Amino acid sequence: GIQNSFYGVWLDQIGFPASIIGLLIGVSNGFSAVSALSVGFLTRYINAHVLLLVATTAAVVSIAITPLLGTVLTALIIAIAIRGVGQGINFPMMISIASQAVSPAHQGRVAALRLSFNKFGGVLVPIVMGALVEVMGIENTFYLMGIIGVVTLSGVGVWVARSPSFKGDD
């Protein structure tokens, strides 16, 4: 949600032309597409839930630190590439984990629910971020959204680690 709403606004505000903003978003999407193809390989070596949490955290942190990177294009490219990798792994992992948790008759519903939550987040994040930008400024809002994301993901990580339902996951 941050990339689709305020990422481009921030870059424009600090003086990047539309061509560079487009390049950065393209880098993210390119890395996302390629990394999605690595999910099968990665899950052979990394617990699926851990992979999902690490990838999602990497995506959140790498977009939230954007203001810290200033106008250093190389740093922005690296950060947005990491965000793309995290997002590329995130989506197929979430669908895979959710589909394995339900019967085949309910897998379509799980995928639809996941997509619905994505769309809900795509609506909610820009609204919340916009309100926060009015109060805190755009730079501080990037950081706050990152902190909220990491704290939430940490809570999910603790829940996964403590839940007996996930003990046998490979």
C-alpha cells in the first residue's frame, strides 16, 4: 500500500523525475516477478512460515526506510529490489500456506479471502497514511508505518512459534 500511494509522492517531493520513479517501481515489480519463481526452491530449505515472515518483514522495512536513503539512487534501487523480492515471495507463500490449511473444497475461498484482504489493505493504507501525513509529515509516516508493520509481524511470529498447529511445518 505504501509503494502504491506515497512512495512516488515522496520521491517526487525530493526531486526525482517521473522516469526515475517509474524505473524504481519497475525494479520492484521485476524483482517481485523473478523472486516468486524461487518459492519452491526456498521452501525446501526454509520453513514456510519463517520464509513468509522474513520476506514480508524485508518488504515492509525496505519501503519504510526510503526517507533515510535520501537521494542516493543506488541505495533506493537496492531497497526497492529487496522490497520486490519480499513481495514476490510473500504472495505465493501466503496462498500456499493458506491452501494447505484447508480442504481442497475451500482453497478457492482462501485465495479469494487473501485477495480481498490485499484489496482492503490497498484501500486502507493510503487513507491511514494520508491522515498521518497531515499530522506527522510524510517522512515520519514512512517510519511509523514501518514500525507498525514490524511490530505486527513480530506478534504474528510469536503466535506462529507458540502455536501447536505449526510445530510440524517443514
